[in-house]
Amino acid sequence: MGGTFLEAYGTSLPWNWSQQGIKIFSLGVSYQIGAVLLVGCLGGKHAGALSQIAYLVMGLTLLPVFADGGGIGYVKLSQFGYLLGFVPAAWICGHFAFKARPQLETLAFSCFCGLLTVHLCGITYLIISYFFPWRGSDNLSLFEAIIRYSWLPLPGQFAVVCAVTFIAYILRQIMFY
């Protein structure tokens, strides 16, 4: 839990290392979504959903476990829907991850389904928040908010999904399930 809000980084391509050296760059996302998907891939649908419910309860009761802190005030933020999406995303990811033997393809599919679920829940919450006065003070139009919270993080989240898929595959092979 403590590392879920660490920022994800990548390196330059290996064939460029001899000319340019190893360059490290930010992917613009945290490992939060990676933790959600990894729990689903390793623990299954029930463990995944229960862990995310516990995560939300801890974050809403003033423990600073979310990427930007914690507290009940998070409910008023436009992007809170993405955190709410963690529960069904972990469930869906765990559901598909245990439908068949662990293969890179099936684990990647389950992770991408979980990521899609997070974004669908987040966009739904954004739309609802624009119709009620309890919306946060970010002063973005609905389109700008969707671009900021869903579209721009996708490339970095795709890289995290690939890493989670590989890690889950290796761990599932080691643990024989």
C-alpha cells in the first residue's frame, strides 16, 4: 500500500544507450492502478474487491493513502470516481484472470478490462459531478476533465498494465496457480 502512490518511470530504448546513455523519464502516472490490477490478478475477484473496499475506507478516514492524500473531502473531487472504479476493476480483473490458466494474453486481457472499468467509472462520476453543485473547484469543462483524467494518463497506464501482466504471470507460475 505504501508504494502505490510512487510515480512510474521508464527508460530510453536499449539500442540508444550507447549513443545517448540511459535516460530515465516519468510516465506521468502512479502505481495505484497497477496495485489494483495486481491484486486482482493474484488474489482473484473477491480478494481484489475486498482489498479495494478496505483501501477506500482507509483513504476516506483520513489516512493519506490516496495519491493526493486522504479524507472524506475526496468525495467532492471530480476524480473520485476513478478511485470508486477500483472496486469493480479489481473484481473484473480477478474474474477474468482466473477464468483460464495463467497466460500472458489472458492476464493482459484481464488487466485491460480492469483499466477500462476504472475509466468508465471515473467518466461516469465526472458526468454526474458536473450536474451537482458539490463538484470540486478544478474549473475544467467536462471535456477537459475527461482528457485530463482519462486520456492523458493512458500511455503511462498501458506501460504499468504491461508490467503488472508480466509480474502477475511470473508470480502465478512460481505459486503454481
